[in-house]
Amino acid sequence: MSLFEELKRRRVFKVAAAYVVVASRFFEGYPLVVAEAFGAGRPVLTVYGGSVGSIVGDEGGWTVPPTTEAVATALASITDDDVHRQSKEARLRFERDNTASRGLASLLAVYDEVIRR
């Protein structure tokens, strides 16, 4: 196993061990940590703004205003039942939107559209 593969494995393992993954930077297009969290069936808490909030929405996590207080309040109010429900949603979102076969299908659809023009 290469060093890169080992580091990636360790990062995914840490995400999978998380109770809730907090992605508080709203200026990233589609942070890898969100896909990793959904793949591991872990819910994501993020902030409104940018595309991260729209990606997470209310299927697989929670979206709050971009303040420290809002993130802290949300974390304090999340129950085990909330995490359990959102964990299921996160995994379903991953299977629906982020698998390798889904990514390939999406890429091929773009190529088909470009060719038809």
C-alpha cells in the first residue's frame, strides 16, 4: 500500500468513527469529506451558503447559519435518534448520488450532451 493510500484509508476511518461530521467551510464546491461521511453513513452538520449547505440539505444532515453559536447550538441539540435517522439518510444519499457507477453515468451523460451539440 502506498503512503497516499494509507493516509486516505486513515482519514476515511476517522470519518467513519465520527458521531457527526462538521463541515463548517461554506466556500468549497463539494468537499470530499461530505462524500466520505455519506459513504460511511455519517451525518453532516454544515452551514448555509455556498454549495455545501445545498448538498447536505436535510437528507443526511443539518444546515445552520454560518456562526460559531449556531454550530454549537446545533451540536448540543442533536439527539441519538436524530443521528440514527440522518445516518440512514446519509448512506442512502451516497448510494444514490456518489457511487463510482453513478459518477460514470453522470460523466457519460455530459459527454453525450456535448457530442449532440
